[in-house]
Amino acid sequence: MISPKLQDAINAQINAEFWSAYLYLSMAMHFESEGNAGIANWFRIQFKEEQAHAEIFINYLVSRGGRVVLKPIDAVPTQWKDALAAFTDTLAHEEKVTALINNLYALAEAEHDYATRGKLDWFVAEQVEEEETAKGMIDRLKLIGDNGLALYMFDQELAARVYNVPAPLAAKA
Ligand code: MG
């Protein structure tokens, strides 16, 4: 059985993951309306990944005999100046998520809940990847600047991204 404190914290994390999903879906819809179908595809996949993160925490809480409590999802922004602005927001958001995961990790240690700490290891590594990816996109978009052909090629490349079920969820399914 999981401690009430950790149960509350994981429920808060489930909400944060759904908020992330909602943010990225909003970005996808923005770029659909701007005619950047490739960038929209990339964010749609990001949306699916965030839903998967929420599901991993949901499955984990259930497996520990905890109670999943779904809370309202706060509103998300709906417009971005350009792709650089969206990926800059993405990086800032992922840095916040990293801090949330780290706080959860610290709480698991304080509660001597080593199963939860172990479960969080995958998320710690995932956040390194999320931040690195967003930073890479920002660097490339800065190089692209207002070169339309370069942005077209960037959009084409992002159109090729495919969704892979994250390992902890694939293992459960
Ligand atoms: Mg996430």
C-alpha cells in the first residue's frame, strides 16, 4: 500500500501529464491551422506520449492499491507566434516537469518508498531526452530563421515522426 502523501503527489503528477498532453494537442491544432502539417504531426505524437505518461502513473497507482483521482485540467495557451515560440515554450514546460519528477523522487525517498523511486527512474531519463529534443529544435529553428525553404524541409522531416508506445506502458499492455 502506498502512503497517502505519495498517492496525492502521484495524482497531482497524473494531472500534470494530462495538462502536458493538452498543451501539445493545442500546439498541434495551432500548427494544423497554420498549414504546418509536419510540425502538427510532431506535436500530436507528443500529445500521445504525454497521455501514455499519465497512464503509466495511473497503472502504477492501481498496482500499489492506491486510488486514482482525476482532477480538472487547466486551460492551455492556444496560439504561438511561430515554431520557435512553441518549442521555446516546450523546453520551459519540460524543465518544469523535470522539477516535478525530481520532487516526486525526493518524496519517495523521504517516505522510504523504494518501489516508487525505482518506477521514477524511467521518468528521470525521459526528462533528459525531452529537454535535449526541445533544445535541439530551438537550435535548428534559430538557424532556419525566416528561410521558407528551410522551414519547409523542417516541416517535412517532422511529418515523418511516428508514435512508439513508451516502454513502461508497452510492458503493461
Ligand atoms: Mg511527460
